[in-house]
Amino acid sequence: MRTLAILGATGSIGRQALDIVRSAPDKFKVTVLTARSSADALFDLVREFRPQIAALAEEPAGLPQDVRACEWFFGEDAVTRAVRAARADDVLSAVVGIAGLPAALEALDVSGRLLLANKESLVTGGQLVMGRAAALHKPVLPVDSEHSAIFQCLQARQGNPMSRLILTASGGPFRSWKKADIDGATAAQALGHPTWRMGPKITVDCATMMNKGLEVIEAHHLFGMPVDKIDVIVHPQSVIHSMVEFEDGAVLAQLGVPDMRVPIGYAMGYPERVPFGGERLDFVKLGQLTFEAPDPERFPCLRIAVGAQRAGGILPVALNGANEAAVAAFLREEIPFGGIARTVEEVLSRTENRNITCVEDVYEADREARERAGAILRSLAL
């Protein structure tokens, strides 16, 4: 039985991870549960799973008597303190945004394995995270469906070199829309993803295709592949989750019904697979699989993100910070959908690049990007 810390337990990934725990109570013992502000939801999970430690970034008015048996941490650094105190076998990081970076580094220091669903950790601090993982000989197991698919395909690699990684994208809710209609889309429309059910921020990122750009950066760090050898292809059925091409032209793909519990469970149980009663893929019912090239005119965020990683330095950090600020403004209905890409591109154009040497460099670059984004967002306000 492996002890497990789930960071971001009340979110979509965290809740689905707990579904895996429920299906295999003999394999996993939850010792840490954390959330940012969803106190009542976290209290319910603490009652059910009885972890040793729980944490909230925003301290509640009070703690119910029946959840006081575990140790509690509060404050902006509560998650990292909880990880340090528990020293679980595995840490599943499913927090949202750059807040996941210090938790990822702490997890590598004190735990056995990092199960990473927080892509911003690698987008903003990929060299720091993967460098520490290598130095400590600790595995970073991907939880994103695309990177899990690549990781699963690589189990058959047998030392053979890869020639290309192919990330698949659903195309989001605006795949067939005209550019003018996309630019004026509402938050309700952007949140209507055709195949996946996720949190609001990542759902909007899927609609802009920024999510795919962030995944290219993440794949670069996870698998040591240059961004020029990472391709993106639109696959509306979301059945092929990603592919690996080898030097002889052979391509391995990982397929399955769109269900995040598959990559979550694979990371949790690796190298074993954990059955959870999910739906099986019916090829006859499916009928066909289709593919399209992404359109950089209608979805410029993919191009912008890949360009930021090519430039390197602090530009991926600025990309991420500007995008987080712009998506938040869009969800508050303060800017049009098209304002997200315009904000990010303008912030990058105003950013003087420099190298990252430590976590503080990341935080400073993020702060600067958000300040620049704030001024731009005010000019775009509806």
C-alpha cells in the first residue's frame, strides 16, 4: 500500500484520483488532502478519507469538530508545509497555476515520486523541476492525458530513439467557428468543451489552444525533446491521446475513451494498471478517427506558446503569467475572448528576456508579467 498526498483534492483531477482510491482501497492510503479555498468540500473529503494532514491556502472561519483529528495547515505556503510534514510515498500535484511550482520541488525533496498534473510547474520552472528530479533520482510521472499517453508508449521503446512526439488536441468548442465569431465568444461558450470535463481555467485554455502550447513546453521538459520535434494535430474524437514516432517511421499511439481516470490511475499505480470500471472503447461504434492541422490564424495561442519556449529564458514564465491573468479577466467577463491572445502576445513583446537560475527568478518574472498584463487588460475592458 502506497501513501498518497493529493494537492488540489477538491478539483476535477483530485476528485477523480479519489475515485481511483475508492476502487482500490488495498493499494492506496490517502495521508494528505489540500485545497485552496473550498473548505466545506475539503471537510467532506477529510471525513471520508481521514488523512493525517489537511491544508487550506485560505483559512476558514472555523474547523468543525469532526475534522480536527488530523493536523491542519493554513496560509499561502500551507501546501508545501503539508507535503514536508507528511513525506508521503507519492505526491499528486493537481493545484492550478504557478502555485504548483514550490509544491513540486518540495515533493521531489521529501517524497518518493511526483505525479504531475500541474503543467505550469514545468512551463515556468521546467529546468528547475527536472534538474532536481534528475539530481535526486526521483521519477516525475505525467498525469496529463497527452503526456501520460507518450509515457505509456515509451514503455515499449526498448532504448530506441524517438524522432517525433505528436500531441493530439480535440480542437475545443470553437474548432469549426470563424475567426470573428471566436474573437467574440462568451465565457459560457468557451466552457462548453465537447469531450472533456475540467476546471474553468484549463477549459478556457483548451478553447484558445493555449493548453496545447503549454503541453508542448511540458513535453519538451518531460521527455527531453526539442519543440521543433513536437507536433500538434487536431483529433476531434479525443480517442488517440498522443503518439510517438520512431526513427524507422513506426508510430505508437495510446487510445481509450476520454476519461481522466485512466492517466491518473496509471501514474498512481505505475508500473501496474489499476482497474476502476471505466467505459471500454467500442471501435465499431466509433466508426472513424479524423485529423486536422491546427489553424494558427484562428488559434494564435499555440503559435505564441511555442515561440516563447523557443526563445527560452523567462518568456515561458511571462507567457504563463499573462495567460493566467487574461483568462481570469475573461471569466469575469471583463474582456472579449480574443483579448486573451492579444494580451499574452503584447506582454511577451514588452518583456526583456533573461535566464532563470532559481525559483525567485520565476516569481519575479511572473510578477512582472502580471503587472504588464493588468495594464493591457484595462485597455481591452468591455
